[in-house]
Amino acid sequence: MSQKIRHPGLGNVIFLALCLIVGGAIGMLIFKPLLGKNEAIGVIEIGSISTGDNVAPFEQVASLTTRIPATEFAAAVANRLSDPGAAEQLLSSVYGGAGDLSARALRDANKIEIRVRHDSEKVATERLSAAMDEVMAEHEAIATNLLDFTIEQRGRYQEMLAGAEELDQQIATEINSTTSRGADFDALLAARSKIVEQVATITQTLLQLDQSTKKPYFNRTQTLAGPSPLRPLVRSSWQTALLGAIAGFALGFIAIQMKRAIV
């Protein structure tokens, strides 16, 4: 025996119509902020420092992706843009901001992706460019400070070498002028032996510092891609309303079918 097809009654029709209206309104309120914002995307490769045989990045990927949406970095980007109001919008929602700035690690080593969202495509691109510039400027400052420190250390070791060599000459002169071979003479020989070892150690350190100060001494942090704008998933209010209405209708229809199944 064939089963009769049940047609929705007037109440169901009204219910579905309300679902369409409510869904459209919700779409305007929710889908537009979530899917209607413009987005700019860029990729940065973190530079590295070479010290002898050791190579280390300026900053660990996890550290950088964590601090990019945080307070200090968002403020620095806003300052670079000369737009104090941008800081709160860029700041992560974890810290009470709008969360328009985000970063994530890529599979390739020392590479991160940075994204900025905004209603305006131009503003999103400008803010992303400023964020990428800020990362590169911070890492450049690290490299510069490290290079200055290395040069300063090199100067100190040169002074140490000059002092050790002068002391070695004094001890050598005293040894040559000594006629007796007693305890004092042995002490001079031991002292000179230590000075010679110090001179060798300082000379080796200076060679390493000289190598460190030669360019390229470090690989700079650089932009690999972007900033490039991405089109939003929805670009108009009627699209968001339509998406909401469809979602509302679908949920309403499912609710009716579940009610019939229960009955």
C-alpha cells in the first residue's frame, strides 16, 4: 500500500517563511562580518644569524606567530601607520581587540603567513604591508645590534691581544737577561707558557669574530609573497541575506521533518 505524501499545512508554511526572514536577518548580522571582509595575505621568511658553524633564526616561528597579534606588535604597526585606532582592530580578540591581524606557521621552515582583514581592500593591504615591514625592521635591528656587539667585542679582544703580546715580550726580555737557572727562571718560563697559550686563544677568537663581521654575516628576513588582497567570500548585503535565508529555510525544513518523525 502506497504511503500518502504529506503536504505542509499553513502553519508549516508560515513557520518556513519566518525561518527565511529570520535567517536573512541573521545573515546580515553574522555572515557579513565573518565572510564579507576584505583580506590581505603575505608570506615572510625569517632570517638567520651565522656564528661560526652555528646558524640560528632571528626568532622562532612559534614566538613570532604568537606575538604578532599581541598588544606590543599591534601598537607598533599602528604607530608605523600613524593610525592609533588601528591597534585595537589589529589586536587579537584574546586581548580584547577585533582580531583583524593573524599569523600562522607554514610547513616550510622559518616561513610564516600573515593576514589582515578589513572592510576596505586598500586598508587591509596597507596594514599588512606595515605589519610585514615591522617584522623585517625588528629583525634588522637584531642583526645590527648583534653586529655592533661583535665589532665591540673584536675591539676588546684586540686590546687583550696587544696587552698579552706586550707582556710576553717583557717576560721574554727578562728570561734572556737572567743568568741563573733557579726557581725564578722556571717561574718566568711557566708564566710565558701561559701567556703564549692566551695569545693563541685570543688570536683564534679574533679570527672567528673577523669571520662573523664579514658579509653576508646573516640572512635578512624577507618577503616571499604579498601583500596581496583576497576577495571576500561575499561582497554584498543581498548575498549575505540570501545565505542566511537559505540556512534558515534549511533548518526550518529539518525541524518540520523531525517533528513529523516524532509524531
